[in-house]
Amino acid sequence: GGGPGGYVAAIRARQLGLRVALVEREHLGGICLNWGCIPTKALLRTSEIHHLLHNLDQFGLGVRDIRVDLPALVKRSRDVARRLQRGVQHLLKKNSVEVVEGHARLVGPGRLGVTGNGEAEASGTRELRAEHIVLATGARARTLPGLEPDGERIWTYKEAMVPDAMPASLLVVGAGAIGMEFASFYRDLGAEVTVVEALPRILPVEDAEISKMAQKSFEKQGMKILTKASVKSLKKSANSVTAVIEKDGKTQEITADRLVSAVGIVGNVEGIGLEDAGIKVEKTHVVVDEYSRTGVAGIYAIGDLTGPPWLAHKAEHEGVVCIEKIAGVDGVHPLDVSRIPGCTYCHPQVASIGLTEAQAKDKGYTVKVGRFPFIGNGKAIALGEAEGFTKTVFDAKTGELLGAHMIGAEVTEMIQGYTIGKTLETTEAELMHTVFPHPTISESMHESVLAAYGRALHI
């Protein structure tokens, strides 16, 4: 697999002097670069600009004749993906990684059979032999019975990225990061959006306070959100879908032009020879240890194939750790998932790392919690982005930073400050003594730490 995990692992292996072949059946860069992280951010940038254009009066500006050129914005998104795909091709060539196009399958100890794509199929199956084989086949959208995508009225993320027409109304099933990003994108462009989530709150992996503020903001934008709700049945007509939604024991019908199914992902474990090789799979994901080793000698697995968190940067780091362990690099540390930041690029943005307040308490910590609202931050007010806050969670006994949670403008960039802090095993003392530049939204991070210890200066 040539996604973020696979191609980074290949490059790191070459840097360490290993001979490397990378097998990819579709597009280098994987889902992230071609159909996920990158092209969706291009789309969301367009919707962000569209939102600003409709709120320019607060900046003393005015424009007329704002229109959405759907083919142009989709083309830009695809162009961005293609540009970066070419960049991955260049990196692999630069590092002398042999790229093999085709579908690979484990056929024996240290052996892969690769069936070529397209015209190459005429040449049959090529066999590759290696002492170490890293599986990085990624994942795909989960499908629920009755919500099977048809590419027309029922979409996965792929169809939602390349619409042939702007839907006037949209039903999003699933309020995780993927669901809320598409809900935010289409709402900003004017669609009537309804979100259905089975759990008690949207963005359920986030801190409860963050989820609450996010829902309030989305509803203020005109989005309809139904939590603790589920789709009981679905009817399709020529140009719409009608869903029967159950909530609190009552049912209602919601009709929308299109439905986006965003109910999680499953690992691509089929057709690659896992069963014959004796590799353990649980809940569609390959079971590995802290260094990405499967239970079979010489076979490893990284990225989305191995389970949550399903994030490109997790896959990249796993790939590096896996390869360095294979190569015998001294001092290789296993991946610590508590140090992996998560980002959702909706409007407002959401970012977090580590334990939520509830998780910390459940683990037995006595906590100190600090919060700082963006309304108290000069830069946020000047930008017209005063909606949001930063929340930090500390161990009251040791001062260890247990978690950080943010919602608002540019938090997906700022969370890296707390990520470095956790990697350095910082306490509140180091964060308090860090000088944050003024005026920046990042000052809210400092104030949140101070607030946890009763020392906030600007609230």
C-alpha cells in the first residue's frame, strides 16, 4: 500500500539502507492524499471563503454577485490531490524505491504475488521476495444495511467530494470528523443540512464541552442535528431519499436530495492472504504489537489497517517506528497514542490531544482544569473569530498535561504546541513560563494553563 503509512515507511527504509519495493494497486498517496485529508481541505477552504464573503459587513466590506462554481471548486480539489500525488511519485523515485503497480497477496513465508493492473495483467503474476513485509492496505467506508451507497443519491466521502450538482438538502448519517466536515462544507455553501448521530453527542471522541459548543455553533448556522437517533429505513426516489428517523421512541421522516453515510471505516483485510498466512484479524483490523509486528515472523501492519485512531499522521509515525525497529536502530520508542493529536476541519475547527476531562477522572486522576474563551483574546476579536475556547486538563498531583481540547479559528494548527508539550512530558510549570507571542490566538493556550491553577490574567 502506498498511502501515508506505506510510502513513508518505504522512504525511511531506503534512508536506512534497505532495498525496498512498494506495491500500490490504485493511486500513490492512498485515500488521504487522493480522497481524504488533502482534497477535503481544499473543498473546506472554498466553503470558508464563501462563509467570509457572506459576512463581510463586519469588516467594512461589501461584495455583490457571489456565486458557487461547482465544477471549478471540484476541479481545484482534484488538481490539489493530483499535484501532491506527483510529489509522492517524485519522493519515491528520489529515494530509489521500486514502485510496483498491482494487487499484492501473501503467498508464502517472505513471498508476495502481485497481479498487475490493466494491460500489465497480461503478464500474469509477479512474485516478490523479502525478509520483511509491511502491510499498509488502509481502510474504506463502513456500510450499514439499508444505507448501501449507490453513488447517486447515497454517497460515501468519495461521491461527496465530486458532486455533479449542488444538493439543496443533505442528510448526513454519522457525526464524527468525516460527517461533520461534510456537513459543515455543504451548509456553508447553502444546503439545508440534517445530521443524524446514534450517540448522545456529535464529535463523540472529543471532550463533552467541545462537542456541546460545536453543536451550538452548527445549529446557529442553521444545521439540524439529531443525536441519540438512528435511521430505521430508507426509501429512494428519482431525485431524493426519504429516511425514517427514530429518536426518543418516536419516528419522523426526513427527505433530502442526497444522503452521506459517514458511519466509520473498516480495514482492507480481504484478498491479501491474511488467513492462509495465519495473521490474526479482529473487527476487520490486523492485530499487532507496539512495534507493528503481527503474530507471524517477518510480517508487519501499520496505519488504518490496524485500527484507531484512523489518522494519516498516526500511520506515518507507525511506519517510521516499524522500519526503525526492523533496521535495528537504537532507542526506538513504540507509538504512544495519547500523544497523537486529532483535528476536525469543520467551521469552527476542533482539535485535541490526550485525555478528555471525563476520561482522566475515569482513570482515577485528580484533575485541574483550565478554560479560556476566545472572546477574551484580542487577536480572535480582531479577526472576527471570537467564537471558541481552549481547555487544558492536568494531573493535580504531578502537573502532567493529560489533555488539551480546542474549538475555534486555527486550532488545528495550534494543537501542535500541546503535542510537543506532551512529547517532552511537560508540566504546567514549563507551559506557564513559556512566552507566547502577542497578539495571537495561541495566547489562549497560555491563559488556559494559567486558569487551571487560578492564575489567568485576562478573564
